Amino acid sequence: MQLKNDRYLKALLKQPVDKTPVWMMRQAGRYLPEYRATRAQAGDFMSLCRNAELACEVTLQPLRRYALDAAILFSDILTIPDAMGLGLYFSEGEGPKFERPIRSANDIAQLPIPDPEQELQYVMNAVRTIRRELKGSVPLIGFSGSPWTLATYMVEGGSSRTFPTIKKMMFTDPKALHMLLDKLAQSVVTYLNAQIKAGAQSLMIFDTWGGVLTPRDYQEFSLHYMQKILDGLIREADGRKVPVTLFTKNGGLWLEAIANTGCDGVGLDWTIDIGNARQRIGDQVALQGNMDPSILLGSPERIREEVKTILESYGTGPGHVFNLGHGITPDVNPDNVTVFIDAVHEFSLAMQAD
Ligand code: CP3
């Protein structure tokens, strides 16, 4: 089926578009009252992810309210470690946790590579259901965590600020950590290729915690494995390229290395000026970003001003996908999101016409 709105895919391939496409990380989430209602109906978060009809419903909710240019699969990056047998659960107010975190090289040796159409079939079912229900309106983004980011949760047993356990492993038993990252890279390749087969039209890899590494360790323990993933992906479906975006939060210092992996898009957080990023790597890849999500807590005027600043900093010409620099937070007023999305389209249309 022909896509009605493909400006998100075009921008990632650096083709001309009428307006700058926009979507938001975590666009289906707790800031929306309808999300909270569907989540309450499902019970807990993982039950929502496992129910293809409800996962589809929450994926579509933000698209009913806002003129978004892409949908993102409703799921989580921690589905892979869960499918490896670590026992994912969410404790209220504390984020994700694992019942059986990785503690030793022996634990790592035992880990299976999950079969996407077995243990992770609920994710593929969600992809198929969402693609059907989108009816070609906008493209569907599939995703996964980076091996390093997944490993931090698996070894720490949940969220962390300082990553003491995995960093200790990195410096005392790097071989074991490499074995874990290698298994994760294999799992991610299989998982993302299955998402493409199920209907994902673009992919994003979330490296939320790559930015806590030294430059050398980032290369060795994070970027190297994202490179392996890129090398293993199909990257084409229905005669169309499936663009891949890499997002390392706090990775602004390493843009050249990230762009050199051969990805199509690089995700930026708000700690870098997007015009500066474009000068450095913008002839090689598209750029996604990069408004501070906290701006959405400001006034409509302040939101519009920030959107304009970012669009002007990027400048004219193709290759920009507007997004936040990280996920939208639960305390945002949904009306401010309307202001944000509409401002991206309004100002970028006017800029192209200038
Ligand atoms: O972007 C989207 O709308 C798609 C869905 C999506 C979720 N998580 C839903 C979710 C995506 C792409 C993710 C990715 C994800 N999950 C990342 C990488 C991106 C990032 O945010 O850095 C990470 C690190 C996770 C792990 C994770 N999942 C955490 C730390 C949490 C708890 C955070 C919190 O706010 O409580 C989750 C749970 C989660 N994943 C929620 C959502 C909507 C909140 C669950 C709920 O209570 O309803």
C-alpha cells in the first residue's frame, strides 16, 4: 500500500519534503489520559505490551490528537532480556527491575538468543496489528535498545545512576562483557529483522547509556556492537529502504564515529546545537532532534520560540526529522504538544517557501 504521508522516511534519506517531519520519543505515554485509561484496563505495563490490540490502541492514541509524521511501536527495549529469561517487572516509582540479573560469566554462557516468532511473538503481533490499523497513513518505526544499554539493565538488575556493577565487569572481566554484548547484538539483529518482516518501515536503536562511557570504552563496548547490528540488518522492505537511526544520549562528542557506521539518521539530545551537528556530519546522514523535553513545561510562546530556533539552526534543505532530545515526561500538558507539533509544521513550511 502506498504511504499517504512519507515525509519522515524521505527526510531520513535526505530527500526533499514540504515540511519538516516530527514525532516524539515516548509519544504514547503517561502524559496522555487515554494512555493511562488503557494501561489501567491492561493491568501492568508488560500486560499492555503483550496485548497486540491494546498495544496498537496506545500506539494510535497520539496520532489521533496530533499531526505526527510517524508512529512508533508500543513496546519496550527490555523485551529482549525478558525473553532471555531474566524476569522483567516494573515496581511502582522505581522503574524496571529483573528478578534474575546477570552476575557471572556462567550466567552469560547460559543465555539463549530469543526467537522473535516464539518468546517475542507478542511484539511481532503488535507490529502486524499496528501496520494493519495505520492503513498507510504514516510509517511505523520499530526499535530496540543497543547491546550496551540492554546490558546495563541486565547486569545492574534495573536502572542505575553510576553503573558500578557493569563497570566493574568491564574492567575486571571484559571478556565476559564482550560475550554478553555479542549475544545481545545477535539477538537484536534477529529481533529487528523480524520487526521489518512484520511491517516496521524504519528502525531506531536507543543507546540511552552510551554517554556514560569514556571515548575509548564507547567505541569498544557500545558503538562496535551497534555497527555489528547495522551490518546484519536487511534494511529494505517492499522495494523501499528501511532507514535506521542511532541515538546515543550524550553522544554529541562522537558524532563523526556514529555517522561512520553507515546508519541513515543520528539522533541528537539537546546538549548540542543542531546546526553545529549538521556542519560536522550533516552531508553524511540525516539528523533527528533535538528539543529539550522540559520546554514542553513552558508557555506556548516559549515552545514556539524554541521550535523556531532549532529549525533555523538546522537551516534549509533536507535531512531533518524533528524530535525531542529524549522522551516526553508524564507531567507535560497534552495541549502544549499540539502547540509544539503544529509549530514544527508551520515554521518549516514557511522556511521552505522563503
Ligand atoms: O516511544 C514510544 O512511544 C514507544 C514506546 C517506548 C517505551 N519505552 C514505552 C514505555 C520506547 C521506545 C521505550 C524505550 C525505552 N525503554 C528506553 C530507551 C529510550 C529512553 O527512554 O531512554 C529505555 C531506557 C527503556 C526502559 C524503561 N522502560 C524505563 C527506564 C521505564 C520506566 C520509566 C518510567 O517513566 O517509569 C520503562 C517503562 C516504559 N516504557 C513506560 C513506557 C510508556 C512507562 C510505563 C508505564 O508506567 O506506563
